[in-house]
Amino acid sequence: QVQLVESGGGLVQPGGSLRLSCAASGSIFSLYTMGWYRQAPGKQRELVATITTGSSTNYADSVKGRFTISSDRTKNTVFLQMNSLKPEDTAVYYCHIQFSITDISYWGQGTQVTVSS
């Protein structure tokens, strides 16, 4: 079993910044992809950014140049630095981990990000 604990959400004005963190604990295999997805009210959950244990990253077009994903493998933790936030970034952000060998994946509980003046 794996637990994902997210932190760092909140309310921020347009143009502001937030940093999300997600720590994984439990039975962690050595090869995995961790990342962030988001779901706005009335919309489907969508990819924001992912990072592999080999440090390969992938971003949604809507966040490229504004968001940066990084990780600390020693702590099985992933970070999402969000700059130049826009109202359309408002959503619940979910941490996700998928193990390369088993394809088993887990979701965090989600953290609310609200961008509003």
C-alpha cells in the first residue's frame, strides 16, 4: 500500500505563485512516475505535469513555461512550482504515482488551488 500526502494549496491572486508538495510513503518500488493532475468543477481530471525517476518531465501545454515539476527521490517527494497563476488554474490538484513494473497507481486526496482577486 502507498500513501500520498499533499500540501501547499490555497488562495492566491492572479499572477501569484504557489508550491505544491506530495510525499509518498509505504511500499515504494524503485521505478515510478509521479505527477500532478487537476480537476476543475464540471470538468474532467487532466494532466498537469509528471516526472519519472529518470527525471524526464512532461507538461500540459496550458502550464508550460509557468509550472515546474521537480522531485527529491531520497524522500519520494514531488513538487510543483506554479508561477504566473491564472483564474483558469483554479482546481483541485491531485498527486499521482504509477509504478513502472506493475502499472499499479495511487492517488492523493487532492488539494484545492484557487486563483482569484
